[in-house]
Amino acid sequence: MQFRDLGAQYKVLKPQIDEAILSAVGEGRYISGPQVKELEERLAAYVGVKHCITCANGTDALQLALMAWGIGSGDAVFVPDFTFFSSGEVVSAVGATPVFVDVDERTFNLDPVKLEEAIISVRNTGGLKPAAVVAVDLFGLPADYPAIKPICEKYGLKLLEDGAQGFGGAIGDDLVCSFGDVSTTSFFPAKPLGCYGDGGAVFTDDDEWAALIRSYAVHGKGSFKYDNVRVGMNSRLDTIQAAVLLAKLDAFIDNEIAAVNEVALQYNEALSGSALILPYIPTGYTSSWAQYTVQLPGDIDRDALQAALKERGVPTMVYYPKPMHEQGAFKGGCVVGSGGCAVTKRLCSTVLSLPMGPYVAEKDVAFGANELIAVLDC
Ligand SMILES: *Cc1c(COP(=O)(O)O)cnc(C)c1O
């Protein structure tokens, strides 16, 4: 059993993926080939947003949004304390200050009450200007946008949705990457929609920001490639990666989101009644299940549990072992939201992610769940 079995997907989709890669190589338009434009059009239509701009990875996608908004020194950007490093890294990379805010213990996502408290506190402290919120769709579950959006509007903050793990998720009929003023995703191989290398995309309805992001992504280009009107970066999605994504997209939309939700239900059933706290999906929300993450009882030795499970053939991972505000990279360069981040701290020591993906077999779910319960009880 593998933690994320990308080979299982390749086995199913091999004919169209091989054909897409070979065609792209044969056509020889390795950078900005027609597949890139086609992918952008298909992704924008799928998400229901006017513009999709692909780029080199999900981290660049976030940074491009902040660059287009002109966020930098003196700006405070509110980021959940429980997330992957990139969500906060890009804030520091553009010279702004990340303010880490605690998360909700059931959804693992940004706690709107604590967000508002942190905004007020930064405003009252002076020095930094509240500028934007990065809301992360952690483990595939959309953040609490019905609560977060009005807070952003109330305080005049831009909302950046980090949908790197949430692509394919939804609230009602509204899909992930449609919730932010600008939204981003990642096509890193293990993400819900992954390519065979690095890749990312930015989504927005705003024409002006879309044009700026396109410019920043290609060396700050102006009217043509060798007219450089601003300092940008080199961040493009390769044609081959676009071709791989196009070859995977129908299966992703038509089968894989439903399949991975079926796997989650199987886990829920197999683990119900155990001492574990199972993932919580609010009514009306759909997760794309980048991870299936349980919370262990506080007194369990997680390292020993992982080692025992590994021995029994069940790989597990810890996402994430460290709160963002404790990362050495942010030492002296971040603010912790008022009230601290006690929930994040507890989650970092109790979470455990199990093998997940649309091609995980029912018997493997049963096996993994049984082994976990058996090891927990001994
Ligand atoms: C993976 C990830 C990113 C960064 O994506 P890359 O393509 O690896 O740069 C950003 N935010 C979150 C929450 C992620 O999980």
C-alpha cells in the first residue's frame, strides 16, 4: 500500500496521457504551446471564473497574486497558522509581514472569529497596515468563505484563496478557486489535480489583475516579450505539463472527485466508534480530499504508532508537525494573531494522514483502518 499511489491513476489513464505527452514532444512547442491556452480555457470554464493564468507552481501562483496587488513592506497579510509553508512564505517573499491566525479544530481551516480579532488587534497596534487574507482550503476542504468574505469586505482586505489542496472541492455549487478575489492552485503531482512535475494556476474575474499577473509571470512583459515594463519572474507552465493535465481533466471532473469522496466514506465507516476524531465536512461542503486526516487521542505516542503501522504495511504522514509561527524562517519576521494559536499547536501533535486518493481500493481502506485500530488498542 502506498501513501499516494500515482501509479494507479497512470495505469487507468495511460493511453491518453502517453498520447498527450508524445504529441506535445512531437509538436515541439515546449513553452507556451497551444495546450497551455486550451488548459487555461478549460480550467476557467470548470471553476466558473473569467481568467485562468497558469504558472510554474502553486507557490509562484500565490506570490503573483500578491505582486499584482502591490503588497509589500508595511503590509500585514493574515495566514492560517496550520498550513503548508508556501502560504506564509510568499508573504515574506514580497516583503510583507505574515500574521498567523489560529484555525478551527474541526475543519482545520482559518477560524473567522480569530481572524477578525487579529485584524482589529493589528489595526489598533499600528505600524502594519492590514492588506490581505490568505485563506487555505486545507486537506481539500474549502475554508469558511461565507464568514471570511464579509470580514474581508468589512475591513477592506483582499482575499487570496490558496486552493492548492482544494481543487475540485466546493461549497454548494461554487467550486474551489472561485472564492477569492484572486485564487490559486498547485498541480504538484500529489495534489488533487496533479501533473508530472511542477505546475500552478491563478484564477480571477478581474481583468486588470489578470493582465498584471500575466505580465509578472513572464518577466514583467509589456506589449511584447522583449518589452519589460516591470520586474517580474519567469513562471510558466510547460506545454508537456499542460498536455498531461488536459489528458487527466475529464477523469478528474467526471470520476475522481466522486471516487475520493467514496474512499473517505469508507474510512469514516471503518473508523467510526474508535477513539479517533474523524475529518469533519460541514453541510453543503465538498472536499477534494487532498488528505484524509484524523486526530489521535492526546496520550498516544505518534512516532511509535507510525512506526508500528509502517511495519504492518500502512504508510502514514504528519501534515503538519510545526505551527507556521514556530518555523525558523519566520523568526522575528511574523506576528502571531491575538489570543495565540493553541488549536494549531494541539493539531500539530495529534494529526495523522492516511493513504488517500481516488484509486485506493476498498480492501486497502479496510486493511489500513483495521491496522490503525489494532495498533491503537495495543
Ligand atoms: C502544495 C501547496 C502549495 C504550493 O504549491 P507548489 O506547487 O508545491 O509550489 C501552497 N499552498 C498549499 C496549502 C499547498 O499544499
